[in-house]
Amino acid sequence: MANKKTVIGINLSVFLLMVGVGLIVALLPDRILKLSASVSDVGILASAYAVPSVLLQIPIGNLSDRFGFKSFLIGGYLLCALTGFLYFFADTPNLYFGGRFLQGIAEVPIWALAPALLSIQYASDKGKYMGLYNASLHCGLTTGGLLSIVVSRIWQGNEPFLLFAAMGILGGLINALFVEDPNQKTIDKVIAVDTTGIGPLIADPTNLVVFSGITLYGAGYGIFITIIPAFLINAKDAAQATIGVFFALFYITLSISQLFAGTWSDRNGRKPAMLLGLLMATLGMAVFHQCPFPYFIVFLSVAGLGLGIFCVSSMAYLNERVSRSLKGTISGAFYFFWGAGYFFGPLLIGKVGSSINFQTGFLIFSGLIMLQLIAIRHFVKWSN
């Protein structure tokens, strides 16, 4: 049980925090609309979160390689708690935007550093434990989104944000008590840090191909939670209940796929898993918009499963391409490219949709995923 203490603590803490995140993300747009009555202001919530999250991934990853993961993880949870208190007292749109900016900073180590820590602590089964962590994260988001329906009927004010703050404090406490930092003993002896930096790692042709796939994964993630729901409402006359089912299934399929794909890629190799994930994402994205209800939900689920499989297998693949002293840096780079895709993907597909039509945009995106599959098939070796 002792060697499982870290993985239990990390997964429990991220599940609890993401319950809080799923809860408040569902409530924030309503708070902004009540204060400003501007739909464009709601969009600022996404940008305020995305900008610091993308820009700080690599620097925080590099710092964690030098000074250890645990202190940054604890700091991220406590900063989330501070964000919850800021939301609770917010009475202007700018305070909510400031809270989202702070939340973007706080979640950087939570998303990126925990998988890096697990890859060192459980090196022989890193895919399994990375997948388990990502599954716990998305299960928390799913639970929080469902909980928001109940909470919004019980609390009409800002009380839910105190629940988010409590989850942050509890998560920080769990990490402090149960998580062991595999770098900590080495740090006391001055850890040997690779000074070549992230530049050569990104410039490596094989890594660059995988990073381009991660950018597409981020774009797909963003499209799933922004463009596709709007398309389903406008083009498929989907009811709000259908949209709720869609969101729940998206997070659930991501959780299931990452839970099993990590272990599968440990045994059969990262490349087959990446190719399978990209093939499923291509098929789902190319077909769903041609189908009536409920079949479009089936093909969207296939695409979601594919995105999840590619996520965990590509994360494990890149982790194995670097030395121990760059595990945090490469994890930060993963989420840097993911964040770039998440930010620009929906904007570009939205532009194609408004200029031509969304069906064309989805076909173009599925074509890009297929090109990515061909590139990985050609450039990435078949070994783990």
C-alpha cells in the first residue's frame, strides 16, 4: 500500500478539485451575463484563463525539474482556493476575469506536473498511471458539471465558489500529506538539470510531429466544448438535455479511453495507440455531422475516445524521449502545444463555419487529423 500512497493522493486530490472546477465553469457565464449582459464578455472568461495557462506551462515545468514537483502542486491547489474566495466576493466582471486569470496560473502545475511526477514514481507503468490521472481529472469535471444542476437550485448566490475554494484547500492538504516527490531526495544533493533546454527537444523532427498532433488534440478538445454544441443546437435542433448528455459523454469517453489506453500502450507500444486514436478521431469528426440523432452522439463518442487514446499515448511517448531531469519540462511543453490548439482551433473552425459552413470545417479538421496519422506512421518508430 505504501507505494500506492502517492498515486491515491494525486488522483483523489485532482478529482476533488475538478469537481469544483466543473461546478464553477458551469456557473461563471451566468454570473457575467447578470453583471454585464454582454455575450462577448463571456468569451473573455476563456481568454483570461487560456493566456497564462499556455505561457507558463514550459517555465513552470522547467522550474519543477530544478526544485521538485510537490511544492508547485501544493501551490497550485492553494492558489485555486484563493481564486474561489475571489469569485465569492466578486461583484464586477473584472473581478471574475481576474479570478479566471489567477485560475489559469493555478491549474498549470495540476495539469502538467502530476503526470510527470507519476512517470518517475511509477516508471515501468507510466502509461497506466498517466491515464488513470487524466481519467480522474475528467471524471471530476463530469461530476462537477452534473452537480452544478443541483447546486444552482439550492444556492442562488456565490456560495458554490466557497465549495471550490474548499476543494482547493483539501487538495493541497492531501498532496502535502500523501504525495512523495521522486526528485526531492535528489534535490537535497543538487539535482543535475539538463541545460540544453526545451528548444532542441521541440526542434527534433520526430518530437515536432508528435507536438503537431498534440496541437490538433487541443484544437479538437476546444471544438468539442464550444463549436460542436452550438452546431448541434443550430443545425440539429438539439435540446438542452441533449447538449447535457453530449458534454457528459465527452468527459466520460475521455476518462474511459485514457484509463485503458495507458495500460494498453505500456504493453503494445505508444505508436499503435497514437495511430488508433487518430483513426477513431478522424472517423468520428468526418461522419457525425451527416447523421441524425442519436447517431451523431455515437460518432462524437468515437471521436472523443480517439482523442483520449491519442492524449495519453502521446504524453507517455514524449515522456520517454527525455531524461529524468526534463520530465516536468516536456510535460509543460505538451500542455503548451495543447493550449495553443485549444485557443486557435475553435476560432479557425468558427471562421470556416461562418464563411462557408460548419460541415466543411469539420471535414477539413478530420482531414488534418488524417494527415497527422500519416505523419506519425512515417516518422515515429514502432518501439515504445
